[in-house]
Amino acid sequence: MASEPVILLADDDDVGRYVIATMLRRAGFAVREAADGDQAVAEALQAPPDLAVLDVKMPGLNGFEACRRLKSSEPTRHIPVLLLSATFLETEAQVEGLETGADAYLTQPVEAPVLAATIRSLLRARSAEAEVRLAAREWRTTFDAITDAVAVLNADGAIERANRTFRALFGEAIDGTRIDALADPAAGDEVTLGDRVFRVRVDPVAPDPSDPASIARTVVTLSDVTASKLALATERTISRALQQSLLPERLPRRPELELHAWHVAAERELIVGGDWYDVVETEGSVWLVIADIAGHGVAAAAQAGQLRHSLRVYANEGFTPLETVHRLNELVTAAELTEMATMCVVAIDHDAERVRVVRAGHPPPLLLPGDGAPRLADGPTGVVLGVVGARCSEYEVPFRSGDRLVLYTDGLIERPGEIIDDSLARMVTAAAEAGGEELEELRGRLVRSLVDTSSLRDDVALLMARRR
């Protein structure tokens, strides 16, 4: 059950104080009495009441001065003060009373219902103010507890409020100033402060439509990403080293075959992907292999290494390309080696003028015949590795003397928002301008036409062959 509100009543007139105190107690208030203003201020400072009722005309410290002292002291400044005058006072006196900080002013004689209603109104206002102050303290505590540096900028870019972390970066005396590093903050940008790197988040705050004086503001949040960037850079170094270890140091030399390969990692995303290629020599044929492991970083590079090693084992044990791809899918699904991978295997028999192609969800090779227009060496696509029971098919493509074949990963052709058919068509168009270029020249033409190497979003790998 809620306790009764405590009213501090100060009046030097014993009879008048008794009358008012009786009214208040009958209205349900607990009353503490003081005989003058000095006693009222002392008691309020010692044990703050819920509300103070002060008679204006008291000897010594009158009601005006007692109110002024209560309102100027931090422990009592939020206590509502009701001034009572024993006789009618001029308007100037009422104004003086209110300007001392009083919350209400009544003249006597005052009726009990009016007195009680006035006090309840003041207590409700005090309760609402207390809730607002509590919310403000909670907000400030939360604001300062945020580990990110947060500041509110006005329409001119000057600091209006800043939390503890922000002040630790820029100094305590920053209110009303502009920070050069945040002169024109843009969401997603990064700023470097000393040896730390921060990602910038910008949240606009629209003006209050109900307040004509309200202005637009901006909340700027700086998140320290130094550690994460260092971790990403470390992971990128490791994954890049792993990925490089997957690629053949040199390509086989065959009298009937010229080979060329190229690989570039996506610098923009910091973490390299799982693209890789290999050339496997088996009895009677050479396998060109290119694959793309889902994901990025050390895990993708390690998974690519396991897949490459297993493929070489199956090839050397005498399995066909189709059998090898099916066994790799069983390995991936049984061991949960990776979530998904695409692969293309092209088996070039030493004396045949046709090659065997197996694709597990991978884009088709690009064929540049020696005596015709470039085209896709298309056939059954097959299902990506990582699907239980998935099957692929083997198909053949002509590959005669002077013909060139290009295997690639999707980083060569894909663009955001573009359908794959349009991407493949762009590649064929670029190849049509190649003429009889050597493999390295052809690779340079395709890369220049199709890839912006300055801002790669994905790794790019190419494996190329020409039948001599």
C-alpha cells in the first residue's frame, strides 16, 4: 500500500498552522509542522518532504526567502512549493512569490477542497517530472554505457551531446564545436583516429512536426573496427597462402597441348574465396579442373584443398571424370566437407579430337574454334556438389588443332543484377574480337573486357588450353 504523501507546513501562527494541518490530514496527507522559515528549510534539507506549504509572512525567514533557498539547493530543488498568504496581497506580491520558484500561490481563507486539490495537482506534476528525470538519467546512463562513440550534431554539424566514449576520443570540451574528421559524415565510411579505425554510422533525426522551433539533427556513431580489420587481414593472409598452395606451381608441358592459367583474389572483400584450378595428368589424358567452393576465408581454402586432393586420388586410381565427380559429391555430403561447390572437369585424350566434359553446376567452358566463331561448350549442367544423390552427365565437345578452350569461375562474368545468360553472352562477344591471339593475350582481353580488377567482389580463376 502506498504511503501518505508527506507535507511540510511552515506557519508562525499556531492557530493558522493548526487549521491548515487539520485540513491536510483529513485530506489524507501526512503533515510535518515548522514554526518558521528557518526551521522549514532545515527540516526539508534533513528529510525532504513530498511538498512544502509556506506561509508568506513569517518573522525572520519569510515564505519568499524560504522558497528561494529550497529551490536553490540540489536536494530540495524539485520539491513543489505552495505559498499561502494570510491576507490578500497585491498582484506584484504573487508575482514575486512565483518568481522565487514557487509552484502555486493561494490566499487565505482557503477552502479545504481547494487546498487539497491544489496539492494533489502539484504532486501529480512532481510525479510526472520525477518520471521524466528518471528517464533522462536512465537514458544518460545508457548513452554513456555504449562502447561505441556516439554524438548528436545540430544542423550546422556542431556537437550538441556526446557520450563518454566520444569525449574520450575528442576531449571533454567539445559541446558546440565541429569535429574536422566528421565535417561531412557519410554512413559506411571509415575514419582513422591515431592508430584506430572507426566505421561511421549516420542516423538523421527529423524535426518534430508539432514544434515549429524544432530542427533536424544527426546522430553519428563511431564503431571501433581496428581489431576486426586486423583479424580479417590476418585471416586473409592465411587463407591467401592456403589458396596459393592449392594452385599448381607450374602447368604440365605436353607436345599436343598448350596451357595457361590465371588467378586473382578479391581485394575488396578482404577475405579470399574458394576458387581453384588444377591440371591432372592421367594415363592417356589430361584433366583440366576448375572449381568454386561456397564461402570465403580459411575454411573455404581448406575445404578446397581437401577437394583437390581427393580429386587427384580418384583420378590416379583410374576413375573416369564422371565417376570422380560423383564420388566427390558423396564425400562432400557424407563428411559435410562444404555446403556447396561447383566444378567443371574437361578430359583431353592425347590423340582424340573431342574432349569429355562433366559439370557439377559450373558455367560451361568457352570454346574458340580455330576456324569459327566462339561459342559456349554447353551441355548438361549437372547438380552442384553437396546435394545428396545428385547426378551429373558427361558430354563431348570437338577440340581440334588450333582450337582454344577457356574454363573460368563465375567471378569472371557475373555482375550484380545481371542474369547469367546475359553474362555469358558478354563473354562470347568479348572472345569474338580475339582472333587468333595466344592464350595469354586472350586471357588479357577477357579480363579487361569483363572484370574491374580494382574492385573485385569475387575471386577470378581461368584455365585455358590450345590444341596444337
